[in-house]
Amino acid sequence: MKHWLYLHARAVGHALRRLLAQPLGTSLSALVVGIALSLPGGAFLLLDNVASLVRGVSGTPEISLFLDVAAKPAEVEAIERKLNAEADLASYRFVSRDEAVGQLEAAGLGDVLGGLGTNPLPDAFVIAPRGEDPVAFERLAARMREWPEVAHVQLDSAWVERLHALLGLGRSAALMLGGLLGFALVIVTFNTIRLQILTQSQEIAVSRLLGATDPFIRRPFYWFGGLQGALGGLVAMGTVWAGVHALARPVAALAETYGAVFVLAGPDGRAALSMVAFAAFLGWLGAVISVRRHLAGA
């Protein structure tokens, strides 16, 4: 084990010397990897922030049941009896026409209602379903639409479900983008290692004459690719953090115009480590493919 660790430490030192010997090339490669990975990384971060905002504002889903404007008190009582018989309801609240008018007047729309002459608002029930199954909510709303004197049934959580569907689509698109860019970065590392093998062909030949094994020769190239990818991951994290810092104040100002408090969150430690590890893996993978393809002819 000690000998194995020594060989890897020696390979890491050799790879670091190669990276430091070419500061411009190393910097440019890290920038290419970092900028490419920052695109899907930033997309995932944006989607996570939007998802956290949705979780904060969605709350408990409600169903709004609006009766016909001409519904009589006896018909309202009949609807209430039906609601009491529903086992899928957690609670409900009756909102009369007069109470609805009062709420609109409190919101500053009294002048608009005053110009209409009559109260155009219907009696309504605000219903809290039991459980958290969206399918059950839809079934409940469908049953209520068939009741007499019910003019409209609105499922208030529908917009949240649509937004979740859009977030899922966005995650799939970001994952596809990450896969394509990851494949491109493997190709970049493949070509970089190929050039390294060509420039060190004589050194490799002399090492073989001295008895060096193929794993001994390959090991520094693997570490070179992995370290180069890790540097690109660090650049990607720096790019994402810079973007978060630049957008934090404008996003907070936009949220304030809607009366909300929202802080754009950057990637946590786990996400940062995952991005760097993923970039290192891409570099290592490109190095493995290139070494196995080109070292035999070196």
C-alpha cells in the first residue's frame, strides 16, 4: 500500500509540474472547462432558486367554488350539506357576496364596484382538501363541477403544478446541456493528452527501455487530466458565484416590487464539491481514453 501511495504521489507531482510548466495553456484550458460547465451549473442553480420560491409561496392548495349569482339561500345550504358529506375535505369557509364586496373595497376597488350599481359577485366556498395528492384534488373539483347552482370551480394549485412541470422541463434541458458540454470537454482533454503524449514520446520510449511498466507511464497522464478538469471546476464555481453576486441585488429589487422578499442563493458546499468532482471526472475520462488510444504507438 505504501508503495502504491508513493507511486500516485509521484504521478501527482509530475502532473503538477507539467501544469505549472505551461501556465498559459493550463489557464486557457481551465477557462474553457470552467465557462462551459458554468452554463449548466448556473441553470441548475437558477432552477433550484425558483423551486425554493415556489415552495415558499404555494402553501396549502385550495379549491374555490363559485355559485351562480342567482343562487338562493336554500341552494347555498344544499351545497354546504354536500360539502359536509365529503370525506376528502379538511375544512371549508363560506364567503358571502357582501363579504367578497368588502374584501374588494378594502383592496381599493370600491369605486369600480360602485359604478356597477349592483353586486356582481357570487357566493363562494373556499375549500381546503385533505391530503396532498394533486390527482385527488382534481377528482374532487370534477365532482363539484357537476353540482347544481355551481358556476365555476377553480383549483388554486393548478398554477403551481404547471410551474413544477416547467421546472422539470428546465432541469431536463439543463441536464441535456450538461451532457453535451461534458462530452465536448472529454474531447478537449482527449486532444490535450494526445499532444502531451506526442511531446513526451522520446521520454516514454526511454522509460520503457529502463523497464517502466505501462501503468507507471499512464498514471501521470491520468492525474494531469483529472487535475486540469478540477481546475476547470474551480473556475466554473467562481463564475457561478460571480454571477450570483452580480444578480443578487437586481433580483432582490425585482422581488420587492411584488411585495416579496427573495434572496438569490449561491451553490452550497455540497453542490460546489460535486461540480469540481464532476469536472475532475471528465478530465480523467478524457485522459483515460486518450492514453489507451495513443500511448501504444508512442
